[in-house]
Amino acid sequence: MTQPPKGTIRDYLSVMRPDHWLKNLFIFFGSGVAWVLLGLPLDAKNILLTLYCLVPACLVASANYILNEILDAPFDRLHPTKHARSVAAGTVKESALWILMIALLVLAFAISWPVFNISYLVSLFLLFLSGLVYNVPPLRLKDRAFLDVIAESFNNPIRLWLGWYAIAPAASFPPLSIVLAWWMFGALLMTGKRYAEYKFIDDPERSGSYRKSFKTYTEKSLLIAMVTYANLFCFCAGTAVAVYRPNLVFAFPLVVAAVIAYFNTAISVQGAKLEPEELLKNPVMIVCTVLALGFTLFLLLTPLDLPSYVGFFHLIRGQ
């Protein structure tokens, strides 16, 4: 008679993937945009709300990771490294995971309801709904080429909204140019990860069994997709910068350097084995990101109109 799995607390925590909460730091971007564009006060209340809004988001994200790992277990067993995950390896009880998932969702909304406005709650629900659409058959967008990246990267706008509505009025809405730029930036990063996975497995039959979208993807189509998302990101971000904060145009080289560092790691042999969160820990990318954030803060605070000094947006007529 088969013995039931006796998973440790560490096994169950691994399914919740707290190490992946790093992505939720992108929520700060939404709060930052609200502060800059709406002129909200940088007081203790808003700072605490920005920090606190991470908690429900992380709980919902963990609920989605549990759902993902349960439904992906048959496919993870075909992956060179993911076969060691707790559910795929059979070290945890699926029934316990379902209970844990429901508990996380209930807790997330219970601690959000008294604190945040309705738009934050809707955004939090969208984060969970995104996990359902991405993972649950028959829709299961993660199995559909190109739609898998679009669906997964939609979590970027959702995180932007969570940060925005943590401190902004429920009836407000961030500029569409910024929302789309953030979405395309996420799609660019996720397509890079798909490309790395595709190259790493290097077996069309096995890769197609592990991820159905790989039956459609080719190396060429993934590279074209990356170029497309990069162009869309630059167009939307450039539009937002030109309209709202022209000074930020000078932060773009550092952003580009960080993206290059990400892809340099993602398409390497070692990088293909890593999760996106691990790829984000690339030292060069971290340095470029910190420099970009610091320089962005300076560009936001300085009273100087730097683009006008160099004629970036204006024609300089000689006398």
C-alpha cells in the first residue's frame, strides 16, 4: 500500500514560492507614478499604505503559485530541473495545498477590505483571475503560443494598479501609455525567458510535451517577438516621458543597460535553468537598476528642464 507523502513545512513553503515575491516590488512603481502625477503628499500614511499593500498581493501571488504547481505537476516531471518541485516529486499532499490556497485568498481580501478602496480590491481580484485564466483548462493560456506571454505579463499592469490604488482615489486611472509600457516591458522579459527555456531543453518533442506553446514557437518567432515587445515598450514609454516628464528621457540608457544585462543572462546556458526571479538578481542588472532609480529620482526633483538645454524635443534656431 502506497504511503501518503510526508512533506515538511519547507516543502509546502516552496510551493508558495516566497522567493518569487520579488516581482511584487514592481508595485512600488505604481505608487511612484501616483505620487508624481497626482502630486500626492509623501507622508507617513501613504508610505505605510504603499508598504502594506504588498502583503495582500504576496498572499494572492502565493495562492496562484500553488494553483500553478498543482496543475503543472504532470508537465514539470518532464522538465530537466522542475521535476524536483514538491508537487511533481510527490512530497506534499494536494488536498492540503488546496486548503492552503483558499486560506491565503481569504486572508488577502480580509486584510485588504478595511484598508483599501474598491479599485484596489478589484485589482487584487484581477491578480487572482489572471492566475485562473493562465493555468486552468480549458482556457489555460499558458499552453497557447504568444498569448501565454501576453497573459502572464499582464500581471505587470495589475501590480501597477495595486500600487496606484493603494494611495490614489478609486476613480482615478494611470495614463494608458504608462500601463501599456509596463505591460510590454513584462512581455519583453517573459519572451526572453521563453527563448532561454526553448534553447535549454533543445528537444522539440520533449519541449512540446512540457509546454504546449513550444509546439508552435521557433527560435526565430521568439526573437521576432522580443524585438516587437522592445519596440512597443520604447514607443509607449517614450510617449509617456515626452508628455509627462521629459527629463526622464536621460534615464533611458540605464534602463536599456539593465535590459541588456537581463537578456545576456537569460540566453546563456546557465541562465536558461533559472527562474525569472533569479535572473533579476544579475549583479550588472541590479547596479544598472539602482543607478537608473537614483538618476530618475534626481531627474524628477531637479527644477532644470534638461531636454530644453540640449534641444532634445525642440529645434534650436541659430541667429
